[in-house]
Amino acid sequence: MAPRTCCNEFTRARFLRRDAAAAGSGLPAIEAGMPAPAGTGLSRRTFLSRSLGAALAVYGGSRLGVDALEAGIAQAAASGRTDRVLVSVFLGGGMDGLSVLAPTGDAKYAALRPTLAQPLDGTRAFAEDPTLQWSSSADALRTLYDEGKVTVMPAIGYDHPNQSHFTSRHFWEVGELSVDGNFGWLGRFLDRHGVADNPLQGLSMNSYLSPGLAAARVPVAAVYRPDQFGLYVPGVGNAMLAPLYGAIGGLGALPSDDAAIGQARLVATEVDSIRTTLLPFQGTSGVPHSASYPGGDFARKLEVLGAMLAAGLPVRAVAVDAPGSWDSHADQATTIPRDVQAVFDTILAFQRDLEARGIADRVLVHVWTEFGRRPQENAGGTDHGAAGASFLIGTKVKGSMVGEFPGLTSLDGQSNLKVTSDFRGVYCSLLEQWYGVDAAPIVPGAAAFARPQLIAA
């Protein structure tokens, strides 16, 4: 069995967030002051769209019927608009940015990391700061950077950093340093600039609603894998599944004087309809693509997303969790290189796919984590830190570093890397430079944050 590297707080936070955000039943009262995930309590109902070939859980669409939502998606797709898309990739657990860009040129690096330090290699120097070098596991990211398609933020965070996984992630999701935030920063964007009948405008490619997409007024959706959909019935083997599906699909045609039973039968019929619709998308050949993707769910999600965007589906903001053991309190030398390579190899494939499809200029990938790790190692791992690393990837990025690397000589009061750029300023820039909207009504206190130039003119 592989050693357990994450802390108890991260494991508990993950399960609490999943249960609260997915069920909308409120956060269990375990620790006083712990913020509820954005979107907790939003109404949820299942929406099954034949036109999409996907099963969606729609949040915030309770006043609209299925037909209205399907019509809204169809109308948005038929409009011919090519809106810009932001894909938010979350590395949950606190990714160690020093394992992507290592400060090998800093005199204190080897002393702080006697077993985790990377050997100096002048051929891997980071062009904008020669004291940093790319790790070999980040070669895919380095390739895109050398092409001018990556903006690096080597020490991003916020003032008075909170080292709780749950709370720090919450701040990033709601776009403010408040435990009372109820809606995500991208959800607020969609509330002001989205539409009332297109749940695909905010797409959570997770098994739960990504809190950053939680909106107050417009519908948003969660779908784990559009290419995998079926019905699991305990004790029923494959030979019986086809007639079982047929029987379920016929329930909607049965008469009923009970409205609730009638609705349940209709849903059952639509579930089988979607299962049938999704059959061409099952397996490895169901979704055409223009790049070689690695294996795994994360790669398949981005592969399917590329096909959805190429097909003109009206998506504006996407959130997806990347796999990996990012809460690396132990065994970091094994887990982090493996996970860094897996994630960025997949993102490189996604970028190549978008480029081959001719749609790369309207898609931007934002890779982020709730905090970085402490520069000093302990017992083969690193503790929760403050400033972390974040990356913007796409053909339209300016490709200039945002915020300098602060060095290891002067750490903060808790021996953590100091913050040199604020995530809220980055959000303001994404809203204004990428989406072309005013950040002031969306990011609280927006006027106080410097806007780095993220998008090439």
C-alpha cells in the first residue's frame, strides 16, 4: 500500500466539500468558523439533454423546465458566437511550486532541502529568472513556455495567508478573503454576463459543483465525464442490462394520476434516452481529437472538452480538479514529480488539440492551488506554506512573469515564501483582459489590486 502523504485536514476538507457542494445540504458543523463552500444550499435537479449527449446536474435552474434549458443551449450554440473560454484547473492539496521551478541558484536552497533539492542544470534555466530552473517533470510546461504560451506566477497568494486547505481554497474560489462568501467569482461573472437558460455556460467537470462556478441567478452544470454514462443495478449482469434499460425507458409512456410518479417515470425515460444517445461516445474512439493524450480520467475530460468546444457548445467557464497527491507531507520525491508530469503532459496534449482544431485563440487554461509549500523540508516532505505557483497557458497569454520570485533569504514570519502577486489582481485581469468585462462588480475591492498584463495585445 502506498504511504499516506496528505494531512487529516485535507482529507476531511475534501469529503466535507464534496458532500456539502454536491448535495446542497449545508456544511456539517465540525469546526467553528470553517466556511461553507460557495454554492452550498443551491437547488439542484437532474437535467438530461439529448442535444448534448451528456447527463448534467443543473444548479440554479429550478424555475426553468427541461425544454427551456435545452432550447437555451440550442439557441446559444446556433448563435455562432465564439466566446472566450477559461478552463480552471485546480491542484487540490497545496502544490509545491519549488518542485516545478526550483531555486537552484539560491544559496539557501540546498540547506533548506537536503534531500529534495534538484541538482543544478544550466540547460534548464528559467529565462526570466536564472536563479530558477525547470524540473525535468515539468518538461511539457517548459515546452509551452518556450513557445511563449505560458505566464508564470512564481509566488502568488494573498496577505496574511491562511494555511487551512478548506479556508484558503474558499478564498480563491469566492475571490475575496471572507469566510462568508456564498458564490464563486466565476459564478458572479456569469450572473452578470451569462444567460438565464444555458447551464453549459459554467461547466464543472467534477462529480460535484465546483464552488468557483456557483452562481446566484443563472444555471450552471456539473458533469463528470460526458463520455461515460450508464445505469448501475446491483446483481444485474451485462446480459440483462439491455432489456432492463428498455423496460426503464418505457416507463414514461405509462399513464399515472400521480404527478410525482409521472415525473419520476419521465426522468427514467430520459435517462435511458441519454444512455442511448451516449453510446457513440463510449470508449476510446467515441470522441475524435487531434492530439495524443495520456491515459486517465483527467486526460479524457480535457479530450472530451476539446471536442465539445470544437462542436460549438456554448461553454464560457470550466472548472476541473487535476489528480495528484499535492498535499505532500511525506514521500514528496516520489509523488510530486509523478503528478507534475501527469498533469502538464495532459495540458500540453489539450493545447495541441485546441491548436489543431483551430480554436486555441479562444481558450485559456488557469492552473492554481490553494497555497504553496514551506521551503524547508521535513521527513521527506513539506508543510503547508504561503505563496505558491500558478500558471496561465494559451496562445493569447503575454508570457511574461507576474511577480518576482522573492528568494529564500527573507521568508515571512512563519518561514514561508513571501507573496509577490495577489490572486485577486489576477482575477481582475482575467475578467477585464480576457472576458472584456469590468471587474469591479465581481471582485470585492477590485480597485485596490494591481492588474498584471496577462493577455497579449
